[in-house]
Amino acid sequence: MSVIVIDDQLVHYEVFGRGTPVLFLHGWLGSWRYWFPTMEVVANDFRAYSFDFWGFGDSPRQKTPENIQDYSAQIIRFLNELGIDRVSLVGHSMGGMVALHTAINYPNRVVCVVTVGAPIDGHSLSIPLKLTNYRFFANLLAKWPWLRRKLFRFFMGETEDPAEEEIIEDSMKATAKTIRSTIGSMLKTDLRQDLPRLRVPALIIHGSRDDIVQPRQVDLFTASPSAQVILLPHSRHFPFLDNATFFNQILLQFLHNTTQAHY
């Protein structure tokens, strides 16, 4: 376990392997932990990093707002602290939205971007997630951990990760304020008008059975020359867990192709 201080706040991160850097970003209620199996594979060829966004996992929030813009700034500050000039970003769900926002606004710091089950328009989120933008439902998830655990397990589905209990336990760490603030920020975020400014190579992955983020979000990239879209027919919201072998294959191929062209 490694920790750095950014803006007088602790940021927990993990790192494996050697080579050009790849930064993995978790989604809503998640933590770095569910990226661990993917990072182990990627670390054979790259230096794989992942951190917990403020308010999630082991990065407690003290003063920084919990929203897409500030999480994007957290990425840049993280890179600066570790002396990383440019990085490949891989983001899931909320982390994918943050990754895309960062790639669009800081193209000089991003080699390529991979989004997995990411909402491009926040209104593509499912109704259960939208409800947590209301104080009553956010407080309910915070007050009843058994309910949050049950929902997270349901949406995660069957996985190939033997340590899924650790992933679920990490999902218990976000407070009601974090739950509500981050959902509210996603609902207010619409990156559709920014997509024409995407200049770095992008891989857009989505499970066609995703019941958290509308899979039709991938259609927004049909006119984007820098984006490659892959829809996985048998996957839900966590394709790197429910179809890990194939996911790792397409991810590594994309990372190798793009990093070889830019380093």
C-alpha cells in the first residue's frame, strides 16, 4: 500500500510492473481493488498504477469537491507528484467519464484513453443510480450497508476474481455525501459536445447487457476518427471481471499499438 499527499489530502495508490505507465481509474462505489487482476496482467509489459478517488476506498475526502472535474484534476496532480509526463488512461464507469474528460482537456498528458462502461452523458445512468442523487436514498445506502452490498454484488454479477468479497467491502467506504455528490456530478456532465475535441487514440468498450449505463452510449463515437468501439455481447457492467481473458487481450493489443506509436 502506497500513499502520497495531494492538496493536503492522502491519496492511496498501488503500482505494479515496469515500463510505460498505465493508470487505471475505478468507478462509482469502487476502489483500485477491482482492477487488481487486470493490473497483474498488464504489469507484465507496462507499469500499472491505480489510485482511489477522494471519498472512495482508502483516500478519505477532507476538503476537495467530489466531482468529475476535480477528479480529473486529481489525475494530473497525481502524475505531477510521481513525475509522470504522459500516461495511458483506463477508466471504468465514472472513472471512464473522468478519463475521457482528462484526455479531452489535457491531451498533452495522455497517450491514449480506454473507457469501460462509461457514461458520456450522465443521463444514461440507470434509474437506481439516479435515485441516489436524492438525499433520502443516498442516506439509505449509507445507513444500510447490507443493501449497498447486495446492490453492488448484483450489478457486478458473476466474476472470475476470487477476491470479490474484498471488492464489495471497499464499496462500503463511501459516505452518503460522496455517494450523492458523485452521482449528482455525473448527471450534470455531458461530454457529447466535447467529443470532437478528442485527439488521442481511444478504445470504447461496453457490455451489451450493461444494466447500469446505457450501452447505446457507444453510438456517440461513430463519427470520431480517433475512437475504436467494441461492444461485448455477453458482458454486463464489469467486462474486465466477467469476461477477463478476452478483455485483457483487446486491452493489451490496444495499449501496445498506441504506446509503440507514441514513445
